[in-house]
Amino acid sequence: MAEKSTRPEVGPKVFAKNATQPNLTVFVWDMDETLILLNSLLRETFAESFNGLKDVHKGLEIGRSWEKLILQICDDYFFYEQIENYNKPFLDVVSQYDDGQDLSNYDFSADVFGPPHDDTNNRKLAYRHRAIAQKYIQGLQNILDQETLKHWNELYDTTDEYTDKWLSSARAILKDCSAENTDLVSSVASAVTSTGSTTAKSQNVNVLVTSGSLIPSLVKCLLFRLDSWITHGNVYSSWEVGKTQCFRWIKERFSNPNVRFCVIGDGWEECEAAKIMGWPFVKIDPRPGKVHRFPGLTLRTLNHYISVVYGNPNEEKDEE
């Protein structure tokens, strides 16, 4: 039997081979201290930047509550205890091992998953990844018990209030970034018709590249309510491979002359990776009064950075 390729797949191509190719903007987001706040709550740096106007202890307690809830959901519903040591850069990376078996009555606790990393165990990992993707699509509101749901909703609202609407503002800009074609967020292939052609003039899509491990990052997407605008297939973990490699996979996946990319994050790694790729980078600054934070950052600002690198399409039309 021929050995299976270990080269990660980059995901489905956005456009049909002979499709009329629309303009596409891919927004590449960092997670922690960008779309969500967690580390700065645990380290107390967010509250301290307000020079006494924020209750530091309250911020720390909020961060610890999130930490506990994330781990609970990971372990109880997303197989994290079983696959913690098998972190992958994205869910589809082992999809070639998935034989499509019906998992409705599959006993994940009794299939003896573990080393060695052979085809049999890769198939078991692929089953878990498929189940995780299905739960992501299903949504936590259809999985969690009422007590946990109540705690989650109260914690989200408390955090949003404490951070002056950081969470809801970040969600709002994700929605704005997807506004050109909302269906694209649910399915990249939705832009392609059954005849293999597209009619959309412009499309936007949100992709997440986080330095955290994959399963907790997917759970955080759900808990911080980002899943409406970022699909499970658009979540990448750079934990082992680095952000530059993830960016290269994304560029290959969305390969098209009309694609524009924009990176938004707070760290040096995504800044350097964006520089290597020649993509615009918007640095998030959480300090009060700064423009590149939430609330504050707008789609108009992102488009300005994009136009600096790629030019303004409206200006090109005027010249014609």
C-alpha cells in the first residue's frame, strides 16, 4: 500500500477552476488580545492601563472564570484530554484518513486512541476532528446544559461591560468584514454556482490564526461568540508551525490574482509574518484612547491599510 502523504492540505480552493473570479479580501485575525481579551485580564495589564479606573481584582477574577470554563468545555465536549498531545494546525489536516464512518453511536472512550502515529490512530484522530467540526457547527447553545449556559451568558455580559464593549465591538467588525457576502462565512463554496460560475462582484472572509493550540482556540471561538463569522475550517493554530507557515497555507488556499489580504493582531509574530508575505498589518493597541482597539477600529480603517498596499479599486475605475 502506498504511504499516505503527510503534507497538510490547505483546504478547499475558493473558486471553481473556470469560474469568473471575483475580488476577495481575506482578513487574517489574531485571537488573544485582538478579538478577545483574556491574557491581559489574567496578567492584570488591561486594568492597569486605565490608571486606577478599573478594578484590577475584578478583571483577574473574570479571566480566571474564563480559563476554568474554557478547560471545562474542552474536556467535557471536545476530547481535549485525549488529543491534547496531538495538536494540529487545522481540523482538516488529517481528513485524508477519515473513511466517513457513521459516528452516531461511536464510542470515543473505548477505541484505544493513542500512539503510535500510524494510519489507524490517525483515522481515530480524524473521527474526533470531524465530531469537533460538527459540534462547532451545532453551537454551544445546543450542547451545554442550562446551568452552564446561564453561567456562560452572564460571564460574557460581565466581561463585555468590564472591557467597555470590547467583545461585542470585535464581533461587530467581524460582521462588517463579512458584509459583502454573508453566505461566504458559512461556506466558502457558496459563491460558486452549480454551473461552476460566480456572480458575486466582491467577497470578504475572516480567517483566524492563533498561537494557541487548536482545540482550545475553537472552543474560545464558540465561547466568545465568533463562530457566526469564523468557520471551523478557517481556524489555524500556529503553535508548532509558526504564523508565517499558516499565512503561506492561507495564501495557497485563496490563490487568485484578485485576492487581497490584511492581518490584524497585537503581536510581533503576526507582524513579521505579514511583512514576509507583503500583506498590510494593523497592530491592535488595547490602551485606552487608542484608535486600533475595540471599540474604535473600523472596517474603513482596515480598508485604508489595504489600499496602501494594494491600491484603491475605486481609483482604478475612475482612471479607466
